Amino acid sequence: MGKFSRLGNNLYTGQKSIDFVGRKWLWYAISGLIVVLAVIGVGVKGLNYGIEFTGGTQYKVTLSSEQVNQDNADKLREAVGGLGIKNASSPVVTTSGNSSILVQTEELSNEENAEVVEAIIGAVNVSTDDISQDQIGASWGDEVRDRALLGLVVFLFLVILFIWAYFREWKMSMAAIVALIHDVIITIGVYAMSGFEVTPATVTGLLTILGFSLYDTVVVFDKVRENTKNLRASRTTYADAANLAVNQTLVRSINTSIVALIPVGAILYVGAVQLGASSLKDLALALFVGMAAGAYSSIFIATPMLVHLKSNESEIVLAERRAKARARREADRYASVPVYKDDLPVVDPDAEPTPGGVLVEDDEDLDDDDFDDTPRSGGSGAMGRGRVVPTTPRPVAPSRASGRQQPTRQPRSKRGK
């Protein structure tokens, strides 16, 4: 753990640095490949919507509290699924409180419905009076889906307003939205390829991971704003300052993600392996995949995208030029020393120098002092760099007061004494 702490300290101080921003095209390619695979999975396999979205039949089996356990739920799942009925081949069996077990299937005919009821009676030894049936229409599922999409749109709109109001930077909002869409597409693709059912619990988990991903992105962006608020004084570029911000928050992002993923992974294991088909696994899978994708996107997608969007701003372009000039000068400090040659041009010593005394031939030769934004007063002669000597209105003459006794200033307590 000591090595990890030292690594975090070196990343924070800049002694060690991982080039996240400079390799943005690599991260874009990896994320693009994952997104394409997710879209292909959704297009080829499609989403496995639960009974709440497609409609179907729900059987409520009333039992004593001792009989409401996982063993009886497994018996009901095997009994109903082994009937050979297509729409009942993958029933969803869950416990409901301490008094009943719910069995959900797709829409069945009257004959198939009778077979399912007989299978339930034989599996847990109950009577017909202990079984109640409810038909779930597909229209209710359509309403749930529409409300989920509405909630997603409202959430994204509020995210844009929040980041714009907090950072006063619409490009940060754009980068955060791209990262959120990236996380949503990957999560939906995993659901399509894994075959897990999409239930209202899935929608709840999906909206939850958006908040987690946004939280991690805002933390990184806040550090980016802190590092880049005065590029001229820090003598660095926007890309380098943003990359330093990602390195400074890297250990924190990893620790936060691990702490969040461990309990979610445990819930996913219990829901998918121990309990079989249940709403826990639907919620846990969305949380697990979304949190992992959110941690990845806040580091590899959001910040490089922000630097990419701001790369054409004039202040950032000037910072890049200053950095290149410093790098050239530090590489060979004697490269700018003039060397006498026979074909040197003859310079008139009486010629008026350029303002600041600097001859600029190329933008790449500009240094920090050449980008001085301080306004200069008018004048003819130049003295030093960036200073202009004002012209005197008349020749300096001897002062008439030079032979007089000059007054002296006394403290107020001694005046008049």
C-alpha cells in the first residue's frame, strides 16, 4: 500500500505522468469499437424486455411464511419452465414478502394457462384457491418505457444546465454529455448481448449510473479548471494542465470505483447465481456496468474531449506557441546567439528601432515577453524591452529654486511651535 500511496503522490505532484490527453485518438478508437459492438448487439439480438414491458400473466401463489423460500421458488421455476410451453420457458419467479411467491410468464392461451396452474399445484402442494392470476397488458409497459425515456431526457437537460452554471463553460457540458451517452450505450449493449431482462429495475439502475458518471466527471473538470485558470502564469499549455488534473484525480477515481463496484458485484452475484431470476440482478447489472463505464469515460473520454473542443481558442493557441518557443530555447540555449558571417546585412545604426527592440520574423519565435498584453504609451525612442521613453517638451534648464532654502516637513504635533 505504501507503493500505491507514493505513486499517487508522484502523480499528483507531476513527478510521474500518464499521457491521457496526448493519446486521445487511441481512447477514441477503443471507445468507438466498444460502442459499435454494443450497437451491433442491440441490432442483432435485441433487448429482452420483461413482462412489465411486453405484457403477460402473473401468478401469485399464497404460502405460509416457512414455505416462502428460495427452494420453493426454484421448484416453481423448474416446474413451469419444463412444461415445454414457449411463452413459459423462462418464467420470472420472485418472492413477495413473507406470504407469497410470484410467477410471471408471457401471454398464454387458456389451455397453456391451465397447464401452468397444474404445474404450480404439483410443485408446492397448494390448492387452486391459493393461486391468483393477473393479466399485465403491454400498454402499461409502453407507459413505463415512455416515462423512462422522458426521465432520461430531463436528466440530460438538467446536466447541461448544471455544468454550464457551475463551470460557465458550454464545452465542458458537451464533453460531459458525450461521456454520459457513451456510458448509456455500453450498458444497453451489455444487456442485449447478455440476454438479461430489461425491467423497471433496469431503468432505475440506468438513471443511477448517470448520476455516478456525472459526479466523477465533475470532480475531474473541477481540477482541470483549477489548473488552467491562469495559463500564462503557470507557463504551461492547456493540454498539459488538463492531463495533470486527470493524473491528480486518478487514484481517487480508482479508489471510488473499486469501493462502489465491490458491493454492487456482490449484489449481482447473489441476484444472478444464488437467487436466479430476480429484480436484484437487473438492477445490479446496470449499476455494475454503468459504474465501470463511468469511471472509464471520466478519465479517457471526457477530459480528452474537452481539450479537443478547446484546442482552437486563441488563448490556448498562444500558450501552445509559448511552450514550443521555450522548448526550443531550452533544447539549445546558444542557438539564438548571433554568429558573424561575411554576408551579414548592413544595418544602419541611426535607424529607428522597432517597438520593444525585438524583430519578429515568425510566430514560432515568439517568447513569453513577446506576448505582453500591457498597453504601451506613445513615444518615439525605445529603451529596453516593452518600454518606451517619453519625449521631453524642452531642454532641461537650471532651476531657479536651487539657491533657496527648501522647506522641511514636520509632524503635526510640532507645527506652530
